[in-house]
Amino acid sequence: MEHTGHGTEHTALHWLAGAAPDPLACRARWERTGPGLVLLPAGRRWDVLSVPGRLGRPALDILDTGFCGPVLTDPAGESLGFLVPVGTAARWVGTGVRTAGSGTWIVVPHPERRSRGVRWLVPPDGSGRLNDPVLLELALHEAAARISDR
């Protein structure tokens, strides 16, 4: 299910680095780091909704990766981080969903490098497209219903 987004690293890299307080320094640091991991502030270009993997993976399948925005996962796949519009974290109400918005920082992998740590399941394409919170909420409800029916 991991998508690489070949040919988009330049624009995706610039879009992601644009969230940093100093985008040029961020891009330079990113290029110097072996695994390509940097800390970026949430709440500037996106917020993040972190969903447990057992719920997030089926929700991602429901969303259809061709129509959703960027999604991160941790090394063990225990949680998925859906990048959503700024302000979503402050309004989100949902059991078991952690939010990262203004005032928080997240670890973000290079959009094209493979990492043993945090990695992209759906990398950004540089366009600024994010996950629609309404569609994500519906997908999470459907995924929860599927899990409870087992």
C-alpha cells in the first residue's frame, strides 16, 4: 500500500519545508540527514490526526489512496497520521484519535527517501492537497463498524 510519488520530490519537499520557520535551512538540513527526518511544526500548513493502526489502515483503504492527502505511519505501523487542514485538530472530537495542531511539532520524513522510522504511506504531491476531515471521519466510522462486525 506504500506509494512513492516518483517525480514529485522537488515540489513535495518545498511544500513540506514551507511549514518550517526557515524553509531554506530546513531543506538544507533535510538533504544532509541520512534518514531524511526533520521536525516540522503542525498548525502552519496542516494539522495531523493520529489514528491507531487497526482503525487507520482500513480507513485509508476506504478513502482510496488516489483521492486522499498525505498519510504517515510510525515504524511499527501502530498509528497513522492523516494530514488535514489547519484548525481541524482544535475542533476534532474522537475517542482514541490524537491531534497535533498549532504549538506542536511532528517528525516528517523526506518525501522520497525510505526510512526505517516514520514513513509515508501516501506521500504529499506538492499541491497542498490534504485529507478532507469529513470524509476521514466517515471512513473512520465505517472502519470501526467493519471491525466491530468481525
